[in-house]
Amino acid sequence: MPGVRVVTDSSCDLPDDLVAQHGITIVPLTIRFGAEELVDRRDLTPTEFWARCSTSAVLPETAAPSPGAFEAAFRHARESGAEGVVCVNLSSKLSATIQAAAQAAKAVADDIPVRVIDSLTVSMGLGLQVLRAARLATDGKGLDDVAGAVADVIPRTSIYATLDTLENLKKGGRIGGAQAFIGSLLSVKPVIEVRDGEVHAESKQRTRGRAVGYVVDLVRRAGAIEDLGVVHGQAADLEDFLDALSQIVDRDRIVVGDIGAVIGTHAGPRAIGVAMIKGA
């Protein structure tokens, strides 16, 4: 068991097998469909989430974990023999999740040191940072080394995605710099970028195929890529997307995850995108 335990939240969209393999602890957000509240990744898998969305009359809403949920995770790490915790969370500009983690870190400060890190990204961008931390922890690196490695890759982490609809993003209030798309959606497929912790408009493409191809080109033009991940919300063109990306990065190096309820609530169905950590 590594001396450093890595904790994150359920917006990371990492597949369950990698979470288990690397001993990552996930503190879940909650999802509300009207009056019904469900715990992400425990009560609601990505497949179940999308099925609910297709039949629900209301858009789901998300809520950050409580400080108590993070405190329980940190204390469990200590009880399991960890000497410290690195907790990497989704962008502070999009959620109060990191505030809950920071509050919990103060509550356990006398028992175990916790480094709370703002990833300034979401979904698989967060996931790749967490994987980086977990691999270093498994290799026996200390708390400062693991936290420092995450801090190092934050400015080199990029996310680009094409959305089938902006309705979820608009109604959820997370549209940010992508506001520029509103009013021209009938004729475009938007490509968004998460930059400096916020959602921005990156490009307008006339068809889904062009939008997906544009995202592939962004990866091709990125230069050296240390880590690459793909996320999708039940996108039918996933395999074609992966085939195109595997011409740039070996297929076995690409981490593939399902967009879960936290990100899916805002991204909407059929979203597909990439996250990458560029070379230094």
C-alpha cells in the first residue's frame, strides 16, 4: 500500500478498472432528478444516467460532496496506513467541490497531511492528472513529490470536446465563454475547450463529422503528448474517433472513459472529446 493515497471526485470520468488498479479513492457528487437524489457512480452508472436522461422530463442537477464525505475518505486513508493524501478536484471555477475538500483537509490536519489541488479542468483532464498522481504514489514517491507532479501538469492539461447540444450547458449555468455559440446553434456543431478552469468556445463546425475531425486535428497539432484520454456520452462514432486518434498516439496508450452524470448533466448526450497532457 503506497504511503500516499490519491483522492478525487466523481467528475474524473476514469473507468472503474483503472480506479481499482491504482487504488484511487473517489468521493462522489450527487445528482438530482427533480426530488430524487442519487449518489454518482454508486446509485447511478453512466449507462443508467443516460437512460434516465432520455426519459426524464427535467434536466438533472448536480451537487458537490459534503466536507464530511471528504473527511471520511481522508480518515479512512489514515486508518489504512497512508502517511499523506493528495486530493485533486474538478475546477474551482465550475464547482464548490474543492471547497468541501479544503474544509475537510483542515479538519484532519492533526491526523494526516492532505494536499488539496485545483485541477483547473474537468472529466478526463482531471482523470489524467489523478492517474499521474496515483502512479507516482504506487512507485513510492512522497507527498510533496506527488503533489508537485500534479501541479506541474496542470498548465499542460487540455480538453476539447464536441457537443451535440448546448441546452444542458446553458440551462446548467456553466456555459461561460461558450456563450458565443448561442444564437447560431441551428447550423453548427460546437467544439468547446476547458481553459483556465472554465468552458470556452473553440470552434464552430457545420457537421458532426467535421467537428470530430477538427478535434482530432487539434491533437495532431499539439506536438508531444505524454498522456491522452477520450471521453464520450454514448457516442456512436467512438470507434471511428479512436481509430483516427490511434494514428497519432498508440491505441493502448489512450485511456477511454464514459462521461458520467456529473459532466453529462452539463455536456449533454453524444458529447465526445479528448483530454491530453502535453509534453513539457
